[in-house]
Amino acid sequence: MIFEGTAHTFGRDVDTDVIIPARYLNTNDPDELAAHCMEDIDAEFVKRVKKGDIIVAGENFGCGSSREHAPVAIMTAGVSVVVAASFARIFYRNAINRGLPIVVCPAAAKDARPGDRLRVDIAAGTVENLTQGKKYAAEPFPPFMQELIERGGLLPYVKSRLAAGGKA
């Protein structure tokens, strides 16, 4: 799977309360969550982000409270993949379970600038900064995780496996 989009950059320790503030957790409506994605760190984010764009961040992205709302807000806002120097463990699991690809690539995260065009290949494990002409190695997603992402997350993945009689 290859994703290409414009980089929206953030620093380190971007917590889930910044990704989707607690005052909006009284809804599970993905569109309502997306309307407030990142607003406490960048009030104009949802106005600028386009379908397919990429969030790039420093260390510990998604720290704080465990919220499945956070990856839902990011995905519904239009972000195709998140590249970061590192992820909080619970956010990592929530993102994968919801079908949001996330890539650990410290060098790409450090070098990316707002507006850079990036291409992320989760099967090959590469992040390319097309604007800067740089290519970085990242951990490739194993085939089962690629399928999980392609199917839209853990629940659709399990349903498809059950429908196939438990076979891949």
C-alpha cells in the first residue's frame, strides 16, 4: 500500500486530548470528531487537510488517554497515514485496530517540513520526501497487518476471516 500526500507537521508528545479534545467525546459520529481533529494544537488543521494528506510528528505521538476516537478523527479528517519518530503504545494498537496506518520513521519525521510531499510505502517500509528528494527506511508492515489495514481495521478483518470459514 502506497500513500502520497502533503505533510502536516507536529512536534513531540502530541497527546490524544490534542488529537480530539475531551469536550467532543460525547459523540461517536466520525464526521463530528473529524471537524475538531487537532484543533487545540492547530485551529486551522481541518481547513487545510485534504484527503490523502499525512501527519508527521516527533516522539510519543498519541500519548495520554486511550481513545479510539483519536484515530477515527484523524482518518475521517482525510489523513491517510501518520509518520512519527515513535508512537505511544496504546495509540499504536488503537490506530491499527481502526485501520489507520502508522509508520515509525524518526529520520523522516525530523526532516519533514509543513507542505512537503511525502510518499509512504507500508509494504516496502519506505518514506520518501518528494519535495526534498530524500528516502528513508522504515519498518515494513507484515502481510497480515497490510490486510488488516486494507479491510478497514480489526473488526472488518475478523468478519472477513469468519465469512471465509476462518481461512486467510
